[in-house]
Amino acid sequence: MEASTPFPAPSQAEGNMMRFNAFSSQGVKRPNLDIFYTEINWQGITGPGQVASRAKFCRDMRIQPKDMRSLESNFSGLTISVRGESIIINTDGFRALINPESVAMLNDPLVAYKEYQHLPVIKSSNEGLAFSRRQEFISNLLKGISRLNGIQRRAKKGEKSAYDIEYSFDLLALGSILDVIFGSLEEELHILKAAVRALLSTLDREISSKIMERLLQSTHQLQDFVARCATLQNSLDKISEQGKKTFQSRLSPDSQKTFLGQQEEEQAWNDTHQADLATLVEQYSAQEMIEEVGVMARHLQMKEDTANLKINTAQIDLVYVGLKLEVLTVGVTLGALLTGAFGMNLKNGIEETDYAFAVAAAVILGVCCASVLVGWLCIRRIGRNL
């Protein structure tokens, strides 16, 4: 039966897909899979659906095989790391490798293979988010390429130096992805602002367990947002430091002779590249977002402290009421005991007088009221000492 099957033998990609289905994990894919990616350079999308082995991909992109772990990881979060002259981007399923000449965007192996075989594809919510970010990134990058190509054409007509308008491709790609990332962060920040304003307004009117639960959730959301912004800012600082080190290495004594042999225009381009990198890092600084979220966190903390103070005060008031009721119960119990004692001792004939019961009742009530008053005064004194 197997020999007469009309289907062809499985290819290497199909074998890789079967291994992917059998050994896939949420974190890192197995090293024997091929890499499905899309490549973009100054000419546009040159490789919409390329497939390469891991070794060839690492060799072409000038990265180490161990760097593929950061690139292929499916864990949620934001990762921007520098590996030599390459920049690895991994955020919510969107994975890209930026080089000085091109950018390679990794596709999901299972989805890419099904699309290649024209099979139905069911994408998860995370893949949908990655797809939307991919589309936005491609749109931004292609617009930037078209704009710079137009500027270069006009510069050639005006007989200007190409280095006057030269812009590094890795900076263009990095700026395009940072546009997407910061746009997403700004949208999330806008949602957090609205939620915090509504929560603060609600806390001014009422305090309940559900409101306190929302307050705790909002505090954790702000902390997570600050952590992601801090991670992004640290990554940008590392990129800036790496750029400075690369530029300083060109000025080292070992490369001084080579550097002096360069043309003045190329030296000027190096200076311009460093200035563009510094401008890009400053433009997409996440410090303002961190400070703004810090202000919201302080407002929430102040409201939380106020709410906790009100809750503690209400709890203390309830404790006072409970203690007063207990003292009152003790007084009434004491009166009942005295009444019982008076009722059991009527042999002396005191009941024959007209005022005997009135006197006894007055004595019993006096003792009860005195005991209750003494108990309440003790409770009040304890409350003042707290």
C-alpha cells in the first residue's frame, strides 16, 4: 500500500515540519529546523519567502548560532540586543534581525510552510499581533526607503555629494521598528491613563473590596509597563554604547593608517552616522513614559494609602463598638445576677415594705450603670493611647 501511494516522498522542509510538530516548545525551537524569513534591503522586499538552514542563515547574517536563541524565543516580552553589527528584535512574536545592509524578518515555520503548501492556516492572537506589527513595520520601512531614494535622486540631479544625504539602512530599519514599538506603548499608556482616571474617580466616591482589587491590578499593570519601558531604554543605551565603541575602534592606533587613507567624505559620513544614531536614541527615549507612569503610580499609591487609612479607621471603630457592646453585656449580666440574689433572699421581711423593691431596683441599676461606665472609660483611655 505504501509503495502505491500517489503522494511524493516528504521533502526536507516537510521533515522539519514534522519534527517541529513533535518537538516544538513554547520557548525555543529545535536547532534542526530551517529558517523561514523575509528579507528587505534598499531595493525593497527582495526575498518574500526565503528558506535557509540555520548554519547558512547565521553565516549570511553574520551572527553566531547561539544568538538564534534570542531571535527565535517565543516568550512574551521585549528583546532588543546588539550582536556585533546586527540588532536582534523580538517582541510579542515579531522577530527581526537588522543588519547594516538589510533586515530579515522571521516567519513562523508552521504557518510559513502551510502558506507555501496552500493549506488553511489558523493564527493565534499572538500571531495576529505579530502580523499586524510586521505589516506596520514593512509599511514604515518601505516608506522610508522610498523617501530616501527620492532624496538621493534629487541630490544627484543637484550634483550634491551622496554622503550629504546618506543614511544607514540599519538606522532606518531600527527607527521603523521603534515607531511600531513606541506606537504600541503609547496606545497602552493611553488606556492605562483612562483606567487610572476612572479608578481614582471611583475611589473618591466609594471604597470596596472590588475597588481595592482593581487598584492592586492597576498598580501591577503600571509596574509591568515601567519594566518594559526600562528594558527598552536599557537596550537603546546599549545600542548607543555599541555604536560609540565601533566608531572609536576605527580611530584606534591599529586602524589609524586605514582611517587616514579614507576620503574626507567617508570620514564625514562616519561622524554623521554617529550623530544620526544619537539622535535616534534620544528621539525614542522611553524615559518620559517612565516618568509619566511614575506620576500615575504615585497618585495610585497616595489613594491606596488614603483608602487603607479609612479602612483601618473603620475597623478600629467597629472594634470599639464591639468592646462597648461587650461591656454593656457584662453590666446587664451583673444586674441579672444581683436581681437573682435579691429574689432569693426575702426571708428578712423586707418585701413587706412599700419602697423595698424600688430601693433594690435603684441599687441594681446603679451598679450596672457604674460597671458599664467604668468599662467604657477604660476603652476610651485605651483608644487615646493607640
